[in-house]
Amino acid sequence: MPVGSDYVLEGIDLRLQSYNTAVGDVALLQLFEDTALTSTNPNGATVQSLIFTNPPSNSNGSAIFAFTPDPTTPFTFRASTRYWLLLDATAGGFSSAVDSKSYSSDIGVTPFGGAFSNDNGTSYSSNSNRLGLRIRVVPFAFDGGLSLVALGGLGWLTIRRKKVVKASDPRGVS
């Protein structure tokens, strides 16, 4: 991720080939985070708790599929951090499709590189193929007004709680 702002993930679009949920293909997307910027594959990064909703498909052709994160667990990409996107099949079989278009994102993220594994993630090899991939994000927006209201409410609750405790003190000490 570039230096500067954090971004909230809206979705990931991938060009896949032979992805057919009607015959049992099940995709698994995982994000791995590397704040030290030293990883050369997902094994050198930390998996993030994020669940994606898999799009349906009833074709074995090559197409772009939109994977969306579970809205109950929003994910924020942190600035100056390296991320790895892992695509796996938990059932069936399909592949990412090489695309004549280059990688794109809503914020100009530069791809570090790619890797693939033939041994279920034990080891990875470099991959220079351009995959059809787009990361959809929106800038992270801090709502200071809402936070001030929440802090004010918390302060009122603390004061109110102290008054209740003092009023119920059987010794009459205030």
C-alpha cells in the first residue's frame, strides 16, 4: 500500500478460468499482511481474519468474478504495508487466468510480484504472469463527530455511575 492514507476494502475482482460453482468449485481468498515489508510470499506474512462471499458461476469459461468481503467484518488496508492475496480452491479446481490487461486498483497500488505454489503453500515460486486482478477500495474516513458523541456519552455514563454508587453507600459517605 502506498504511504499516506488507509483504505477500506470493498471487493476484489479476479479473472478466473474454469471456475464453475454449479459443479462444486469453491474458492478461498485470504489476505496476508506484512508490516515489515520483508515477505516474498504469504508464508512471511500474517493471515488476516476476513471472509469473502464467493460469486456463483455456471460456466467453465474465463470471466471476471467479484469477491466481496463479509460486511460484518470490514477490512482496512493500512498505509505503508505489504499485502498478499492468496487464491485457493477448497473444492473442485479452477485457475487464475492470465490477462492482457495489467493489475489495477482504485488507489494506484503497485504490484510487488506474484508467487505460486504446487505443494499447497509449503513453498512458493516467483510468477511474472499478469493476472486479471482489481482491488476495489474507498478511503478510510474517520468520523470525528460521531466519536465525540460516543466519548461524551461514555463520560456521562461514568459520571452517572459514580452518582449511583455514592447515593447507595450505606455509610452515608459521599
